[in-house]
Amino acid sequence: MRTRMREAIRFPTLTENRSIRLSSISEYTGRSHFEPWQKILAGTHDFTNMAGIFTPLVYVEVETTDTPCDPSAKVEVRGESWLARSLDASGAVRHLVRDGLHTVLDPGGVVLGRARMLNVFTRYDPEPARRRVTVLPPELGLGPYPSRVTEVPGIEALVDLSRKPDFAESQAHVWHYGQTDPNRHVNGMAYLSVMEEYVADLLHASGHDLGRLFASRARIVYRKPCFRGEEFRRAAWFRSEAPLTLAGVFFKAGDSPEGLPAVAIELTMSRHGE
């Protein structure tokens, strides 16, 4: 499925350079990714009773080019999305997913940002095995499962948890109401904003010049949602020096530090003008 949409530039999404900030890229790509599929999948999800099949985000990549744009102009968003399946070690279907690539361009065709958004088909159920959807709903008329095969990145794709973190918080923080969305949990980009702040403080304390560095790319794995009023702690690891890349995680308060985090984020830093 291909989409082409125009979006008004929203002033609060811009940096002092008039480029789209990293955590705001999804505000421009979201309609391209979600709107067409909402029409197709509307009959499979009961929002009122939280029943049926739904497709939460489990993996996101966002990138900003730090290119200035005209706040009075409109950007064009070109998207392509498709259904796919991931396989387990035996070759059986593990997940059904919808995957999308979206590019944000200025009126002259200059790329301002990109996003990849991957959603997994699931259903509301306290039992993990019953939550998994391995066959497409027959009412879609698309057959039992898609022909494409893909990988669904997990926490281990971003973080080597066997390594001791280079940084770890001892003080807990709390998610608040202003960070939630209508899905009744913390918004996906709130994790990115909060991790950007943490990484900026860590880099500054390590002697890096945050007047020149900025977060240009993020990869995010959502393992389980967080909710307002819940406490969390962060930890981070250096991933590479060229480009400077760090990976960070959010642990829910009460979760074992040796267990899996709720969310993992890999941040790639760039220098302005390079």
C-alpha cells in the first residue's frame, strides 16, 4: 500500500535550526502509517470494550536530517506499508505484522526525516499464548497469512544485557498524565524524549559538546507499556564511537535489574553541519 500526503508544519515540532526534531518525526509520518490501515482493520477492533484484534507498535526507527524547513510551507509524506509474518526457529508463524516506511520531504523534494514503523497483530488477553495472532482475520479477505517474511527486532537487537551498564540510575522517576495518549499508556515518543534528556546529561558530564551534538536517529523496541504513576529507572551503554551511539533502557520499578526492560532505545548522535 502506497500513500502520499501533505502535512502542515507545526511550529512546536521544530528546533532552533527550523529542522524537525527527532521525537516529532512520527507526528508527520503517523497519518501515512495508521490512517489507511485503520479503515481496513476497523471491524476487527472494539475500542469501547477493548476487545478483538489490534496492532500496537513494537518497533520504530526515526531519523531527522537536521535540514531547515519553511514553517509556513507544507511537507509531503510518502509512505509504503505491507503485511508480513515473522517465523520462529521451527519455521512456524510467530507474529503477523504490518510494516511501513515513510519519508518526509520539503516542497523541493529535500528529505527532512524518515520513519519505519512496525506493528504486531495481537488480541486482548491476560494469557500470552492466547494474545498471539498467527492467522489473519477471515473478514479481511487477505488469506491466512501474508507472503512476505520479516524479522521483528527484540530488546537484544539494541542492547547486550549481559554487559554491565556504563550508566545506571539509582533514583526512580515517575511517568505522569501529560506523557500518556488515548491508548491509555505512556506515548511511544515520550520514551524517546525522556531518553534523549538522559543521554544528553550523560554526554555532557562525560565532556561532550552538546552545542554541536544532536540525536539524529533512534531505534526503539517496545516490549511492554508503562502507565502514569509508575516509577522507572534508566540505564545506558556506549555502543560505538563513530558514529557516537548509545543504547538505553527503561526498567519499571520493582522489576529485576537482571530481567528484560520495558523499552529499549538506541540513539545515534551527529554533529551539526556534517
